[in-house]
Amino acid sequence: MTDLVPYSDNVLSTYDEVEKAARAMAGSGFFSDTHQASQAVVKILAAKEIGFGPFAGMTGINIIQGKPAFGANIMAAAVKRSGRYNYIVREMTDNNCEILFMERLDGKWTNLGSSSFSLADAKKAGTKNLDKFPRNMLFARALSNGVRWFTPDVMNGSIVYTPEELGAETDVDGNIIEVPNPIVYDAQPSLRPSSSPKQPLETPSPIIITEDPEPDQSPENSSEMTYEQACAITNSRGVTYGSLDSNILKFMSGSLFKAMNEPDRTEQEMDEYSRKLTGIETILKHREA
């Protein structure tokens, strides 16, 4: 087996450089879940801790309720490029994924053990989108478990979660479409958990959707959907849109719009995304008014 050479990121060596990169990335509008430079800084620093560059951090790491969620690609890359560990996919079907993990000791590869995750395991865990792309989800969960069990040092102390484990709904590439109802904090020094959504200390600029769905694409377009109807829309966890904070709705709108522009979407999926986007737009306009 070919020796693997670890990658070293020395591009951003100071906090000022990290902040400059964060401002550029947050201001670009290319990352739908990042509206402020401070959010981008967190993701870039999280990536830097495990040896990845800023772009990998922006695309492969999400912060959900204060916990880092890593995409399968970034976990796989961390293992493969470590030089110490490697893995082989032994089985990957719509019903099961098994991954063998290995460690290089005294110049030879030694088996550490295997991590498997089945469709039955996923259903027990409440994993989303199994009917659309089960192999991707099973691979991500088998990989994250294996990294926790056999190669935790490649993540430099970070607890490994996939977005699905933290309740998010993702597309086939692992991009987040919806996040669960977040923990919201009072704007007080003690940061006490609040039982009802309140505005955070910073309010990001709203996402501007430049390509609105045509009026006939959804039976409930912006001219027909009422505020009450919009508030009654629920996410994958049964949480109504009306109970979600405006910042979460803005984040979701960017993710939904990105999902609509991906290839191979069914007409039913497009209608559902369009309906949800219309609902978010209706709620945000009502609140701003």
C-alpha cells in the first residue's frame, strides 16, 4: 500500500489572516449557512485545528447547536492523509456499509477493526433521507463511528458528528437543507437558555433570493400563501416555521434555494422546496413589516 503524505496548511498563520479570509468568504454570498465574518472564523478555525484549509472548513464543517458537524468527505480525507491510518470499504449497499480501519505499525498495516452501520440502525437513529440516497448516509455514519472508535486523533480532540446525528436534513452531497430547532439564548452575560426564540446579539444581513420561483410552480406562491399558512409549515422534525428564529429561516432559505438548483431533482421535490421558500419569504416579510 502506498505511503500517505500528511498535508500541512500554513496559508493562514495569524488570526488577522483568518479574519480577512473569513470576511471575504462570508461576504461572497457563496456559503448559505454563513452570514457573518464571526461565523466564518469559527468554521475556519475548526478546520485549521484538524489541518484543513479555509475552503474545506467552509464547505465541510457546520456548527449545529454549538457542536461541529463534519461532512463525510472531510473525515475520510483526515484519515487518508494522516499517514498513520487508512480505511477500506468492505461493503456498501442500500442496506449496510462496513468499513475496515487500519493503522501503520513498524512499517506494516495492521487491522484495527471494522465499523458497520445498517439500514436498521439508521431507522432506529431516525436518520433522514434514507429513501433517497441510503448508501451515502450509511457510509457517513459508519465512517464517523469508525473515526470515533479507531482514529480519534486525526480530529485533534474534536468529537465527531455527522449533520444527520445532530438532527439536520441533508442532500446527497451532505449539504444541509434543514436544521433542527436550535437552542436560543438570552442576550445576557450569563447566556441562560431561553424557552422561546429571541433575537441574537448580531443580526446578519438577509439572504436575497434573486431567482424567485415562477407563480405557477407552486399552488401556494407568495401572492396566495397567508402568514398563518406559512407559519404552519413544518420541518422534518415537526417544528413549525412560525416558531423558528428569523436567522434560522434565512439560513434555511439559502440551503433550500441551493438544493433547487442541483440536478436530478424530481418535480415533487421542487414543488416542496418552492413551497417552503415561499413560506419563509412570507414569514420574514411579515416580521420585517
